[in-house]
Amino acid sequence: MTSHKTAQTMKPATAAKKLGVYLEATPAEFQEGVVSRTELSALQADPPEWLVELRRDGPHPRPVVAAKLGVSISGLARGGVTEALTTDQIEALKAERPEWLQRERAIQAEVRKEAVRIKDKKTETA
């Protein structure tokens, strides 16, 4: 008996998430097909021009927007940001520094401090 190894595939939404790009901004052929793990690895190792441009200029998905702004995804929602943003829009928000962004950044800083404190406490007791 020979074992036939079938290529594992994923939906375009999953592949876009793994690549850190906004699915609706990807080319139609990417959105309509399936992506194998081999193809995903190739895209990560040697990204085509469309992927380089999307990563650089956006629009970016919410997790990327949140990371670039230094807030949580929930913080974005509380701030009223529900759509994908381009790099220029993100930079404009950073420059503008609206009250919600300052508040959410402070909350995120506290969360990170608390995470470090808990980790240090666990290390001490171990």
C-alpha cells in the first residue's frame, strides 16, 4: 500500500490572517481559490508585489491596526474604529492623538505591566 499525501489547504480568509493582510484587499484569484501550506510558505518566503504593497500601505486588518496603534482590538472598537485602515490613516491617528487613543494606550500599558508582574511572580514561586 502506498500512502498518498494530500496537500493541506486553507480558505483564503485563513491564509490572509496568517499573512497579516486584509482579505478584501487581496487579488481576486487569491480570494476565490484555496491556499496550500506550500503556497503559503512560498508567499511568506518570497512575497509577490501585491503582498509587499498590502503589508506596507494597507488597508490593514484590525489586529495589525491595533498593534500599530499600540492598543487592543477591543480598544479599537471602543474608539469607534471598525473598518480596515491604511498606513496613512494609522499615521494620521497617531499624529492626531485623539482622547480615546491616549486612553486605550494607557490601558494597554497597564495590561502589559500586570502581565510582567504576574510572570515575575510565577517565576519567583517556581
